[in-house]
Amino acid sequence: MKKAWKPTLPPFRKFKRDVYLKHSKTAGFIYQLGEGAVIRTKSQEIPVAAIAAPETKEKIAYLKKCLLRYRAITGMGRGIAAIQVGIPQRFAVIYMLDTKDIMTIINPVITKKSHSLLRFPEGCMSEGPLFAPVTRPSWIEFSYYDEQGQKQYWNTKDENQRDKITNRVFQHEIDHMDGVIFLDRADLRNLTLESDPAYYDKAAFEEVE
Ligand SMILES: [Zn+2]
């Protein structure tokens, strides 16, 4: 018998199956929001004398491995903080798009923030398939220690799209060290799941007054 009505199914069903499959894999090695208080933990500084210690080196190597594994599974992901793999210490690793190197920042301290603010969508390896626009300073300056225990400074400004994103990634990762997540700063009325394949293609930096 011919049906008088049929349901209208939601769009992008194959894409969404792939998205959830990816997250089911990455959630196996990256702590997710709500799992104990891990993601909300304030991380501790690493004493400078301990930066070169074998234990610290092994932890940094493990975090890099997790970042690369996440990127291999999802095709995205720019940075990860140690707390996201259960290490409550103030370091993070960031994939640099220009050099394809992984940069390690240890004990970062923000020393300057731009007055200009930008709005741009963010997601997080610990917050599953959620995306939302977040307003942040368009650049920051910060001091940090590298893996050799040398003090360094980041002061690359926001000349192009790539630098704007990198400055944002650093702010996102430094937030993690204080137990702060992007959802705390997000425009939640525009919270979305990773259900539109073109979401990031449509994303553009917006200046905020
Ligand atoms: Zn994150």
C-alpha cells in the first residue's frame, strides 16, 4: 500500500556516522569532558630543573604521539594540552602548519593580549563533536620554556589567517592548563554538532567591537 506520509530524515547521515566513528576512536586515549574532573583540573608548573628529566621527556613524547594519532584519525587537530591525556602539568604541543613541526610550550605565561578581538569557531579534542564561536584577543604574547629548558617568547602577531589561528590555538591550550575549556567562553546559542561537512569552510574571522 502506498504510504500517505514518510519522515524527513536529517541530512549528512553518512558524514555523521564517520564523525562519531572518529570520536569513538580518539576518546580511547583523550580524556573527555565530564570524565571525573580531569579536564577541569588546574595543572602544575614543571620545575625548570625537571624539564630535561627523562620522565618529562617521555611525557612530552607521549603527548606528541597522541596529537599525531588524533590528526591521523580525524584529519584535524592543532594542539593538545597535557591534562587532556591525564597529565596535570603545564605543557602543550602544537602542530605548526607552516613547518609541519610540533612545537612544545612548557609553563607558558601570557604577558600581553591584543585589544582587538576576533570571533571564530572552535572545537576541542576533549569535547567530542561540539563546535561554537569563541571571541578571543586576535594575538597574544607569552613566555614559555622549550624542551631544552630555555626560556622563549612568542610574539608573532596576526598578519594572516594562519597566524590568527595559531595565536588562537595557544590561547585555547593555555586555558586548558587552568581547567578552562572553550565552551566556557563560547557563544552557546550558536553551539553546533559536527554535522555539517562545510562548517569550517564557511568559518571566517569576524572582528568584534
Ligand atoms: Zn581543547
